[in-house]
Amino acid sequence: MNNQKRPIGIFDSGIGGLTVAKAVKEALPHEDIIYFGDTARVPYGIKSEETVRMYAMEITQFLLDKGVKMILIACNTVSASAKEDVVRLAGEVPVLDVISSGVQTIKEELRVSEPTVGVIGTLATVRSEAYKKALESTYSQIQVVQEACPLLVPLAEEGWIDHAVARLTLEHYLQAFQDQSLDAIILGCTHYPLFKPLISELLSSKETLIIDSAVSIARTAKDYLEHQDGCNNQGGSFSCYVSDRPQRFQELAERFLGHELSHIEIVRDWT
Ligand code: DGL
């Protein structure tokens, strides 16, 4: 298959990475996309780094076997714990990740020289301090306040994105920022943009910039492919692979994407 016609691979632990897939479809409507959601093993954010790395390797190999021309790590937890391993395994296939894109977005959009930035993410992402380190190396004066929100991923996977329980849970987590005047808050987990309307309503300041790295990673992917003359002008398919409960995934994904999924398949055998 010629390079341009090869698909783009995107993966996450579950439905969260669809926020990235949607942005990629908008930026590059004629690309074929292969999406992998590891629904049998979600959530990743409460697991050890070694385990997340092992999962990431298996999925990367799966995508490489499908002949992808680019891999987007649509999971902050994997970006924080396993990006180097994914890059190594991918070899010549370029790899983009949501943490680099999130930091890039802050640099482009935040017009404050000594900002206070909130980061919400999984336990693993917050513990890795990946955002904190990247932001502190970008700004000479910055205050970064992090809060792990482990209950949000199960709520999103359950489709409870506008449920009263989601509101209560977010109210609790966002209390961590009540004494801060946040210039920006990073949605440091790709499941969290699903709660964006609620987050925006609950933040004490309406001036706080809400950073979701999906649009930025999609833009970087587009720039890269255009630059390498690697864009496909004739595709546009969207194939999903999951490791468990395909019907459930399909239902949630179709609701979020606003169209039917034409291809959804379960993967059980990694060898
Ligand atoms: N959506 C993922 C992230 O961005 C994974 C969440 C999880 O599985 O815990 O971190």
C-alpha cells in the first residue's frame, strides 16, 4: 500500500480517545482511521507504569501490523508512562502524544507570562508530574496545581457524562482549585473533554481557559502529513477495535461521534 493510503492509528484505554479521533476526522476528513479502545482493561490510570507500558506495547504492535502510517497516543496516562517505549517500537512510524500537544496549546493560547495552571488527570498522570515538568521547563514563573480525578473515567465509560453523580464528583474534585485564580486548566485525560460543559459551568472563574489537547494533536498530525506529502485524499473510513464489550462501545461512540460506526471488531488474541 502506498504511504498516503495507509491509515492513521489512534489508541486509548476506552472511549476517551474518541475526543481525539473526532478532532482528527474534522481536520483530516479523507484519512482512514483505525481506533483501538482497550475496553477490557480500562481504566489505565490506577495501574502501575509497568502494566500500562505492557498494554501500550501490545496495542502499538497491533496498529503497526495494520500498516498505520502514524500513531496518535490519545491517552495521557500512556503518554506519561510509555511514550518512549511506543516511539521505540514504532521505529520509522511517527508518534504524537496528547501531553506534548496540551503543553503546545497552552503556549499558543495563554497570554499570561506568569500563569497559574490547574491540571486534572488520572492518578498515574498526576503522579508522573509530566505536565508539571513540561510547563515548568517552558515558563520561568508558573504555578501548577494538580488534582487526580480517578472517578471520572468510570463515569465516562458508563455514559454518565451529564448525570447528577458526575456533577457531584466534579464539584468535589474542582474544590482543589477554589483558592486559586486559574488562568488555565488542562483536561489531562482524554475522557475529560466529555465533561467539558459541566467543568466550564463549575469553574469559579469564567475567564479560565480550558485546554483540551484533541484539536492541537489533530492539527500537528495534519501539518506533519502535509509536510511529508503523506495525506490521503480518497479515504475517510473509521474502523474501531476494542478488547471487550463492542456493543456497549458502539452505543457510546455513536452517541458521542453523532454517526453510526460501520466497522467495530473485538480483539482478544494479542499474539
Ligand atoms: N483517557 C486516558 C487518559 O487520557 C485513560 C484513562 C484511564 O484509562 O484511566 O489518561
